[in-house]
Amino acid sequence: MIRKQIVGFSNYEVSECGRVFSLRRKHNQSDIYDETEIELKVQHIDDAYCILGLTSDEGKRHMKSVHRLVAEAFIENPESKRTVNHKDGDKHNNSKSNLEWATYSENSQHAHDTGLNRKKSGEINGMSKLKETQCVNLIIDMLDGANNDELGEYYDIHPRYVSLIRGKKRWKHLWEGIFKHETPPTSHKQYPNELDATTQLIIINRILQGEKLKTLSEEYSIDKSVLSRVKNKQTWKHAYQLLNKQNAQRLSKAPHVEGSK
């Protein structure tokens, strides 16, 4: 599996099949977990684009679409086209072989030719409301740099309606959901105890190192209230027991140094 570092996000790598990995920095307290990496869990709603939150080298949080990360890393774009097209129409298939750079006109034509974006019969649907999944995709395209005219053409809506969405006067709850990193019901945010023991230990070690709970909450999609309970040893007690056991084993194996007389 070929992977490349994400430009501007040097703590992450993306593979040509659309998997994203977080590269861990070293922790002084436990050599066992040095440089451990984790595959990040992407977010999506039904047929919406796959997205995830990444922290840039400047320490700022950004929502990024997986298909664009793959295209920017593995597909040349000599004509500087502004959007990425899924050849088979499956927005969850983010493999390099399924992606291509396109203009918004080409992307719109592809959707029309393949029946992915059928227009309603009768009057032009210029100011009609979008389905929720379509609007999620539109917002992600906005974050990727698309302007109102391009989005209006692709989603077959009036640019003025796009402007209302951009100004958060329509579909405000979707904006809030994206930036709060809300995830599907199977996510760690909903079921934090489904994290494997190794990941729980990494999180505990980072908490003990003084890492901010907000950073961990965004990275692992775990509510800060849960992490606060972890910090106070009110949950994940089995992980703390395992950590204490490992620390005791390391101490027992450490060479004994006799004190000076």
C-alpha cells in the first residue's frame, strides 16, 4: 500500500486507496507506544462525501474530504482543474483509480450522463431546497474552494440559494454538525468503549502528558465529558490497570543501582 504525507499536515499520511493515518509523536513516559500510528475513521452521511478533521502544521483544525486528499497526493493536475470526480459515482470509493480531476462543468456533465444528477421534469428547479445529503456534499465542496456559480451549476440550484447556505442562513445545523465532527452511530463518539485497549492506553498516556482534552476529543471523536471522566479515572479502569501493570513490569526489569556508601 503506497502512502504519502499530506502537504501542510505532516503528522498524517494518505494511501492511494483512501485510507488516512495519524502518525504519533514520541511519548517520554512510555517507550512502548513511541511512534504508534492510527488509521483515522472517516465520517459520512449516507451518500455524502467522506470527510475527517485534521490538525495542520500550524495547529489549526480543518475538515478535509478524503477524495481530494487522495487526488492531491497521487493524481497530477496539469490543467489546475478545481474539483475531483468519482468515476463510478460512489462517493465512498476514494481509490486513486476511481478519481479524476475535472472542472465543475465536466463533473456536472458526468453526473448527468450517468444518471447521478437527474433534473426534475417541468420548471427549472432553481431555488429548490436540496436533500440533506446533497447539502452536506455542497458544504464540503465549499470548504474545498468552490464558488457559488460553480456550485449552482453542479447542484442545479440558483447561486443565490448557494449564498444563503454559505452564509449559514440555510442548513445551519449541517454546518454545526460538520465542525463539531459529528459522526455516524457506530463512531467512537457514540461508543467510546469500543476503542481497542492499545488506543485507550495511548489516549491515557497523552492525558498524563498534559495534552488538552479538546485536541484529543477532535482527533478521536470522543466527547470531552468522556475524556474528563477518563482523566479522573472514573472510566476505562481496566486500561489504567493494564498501564499500572506494564509500568510495574518495566520497573522490575530495570537494572538495580546500588546507592553509594
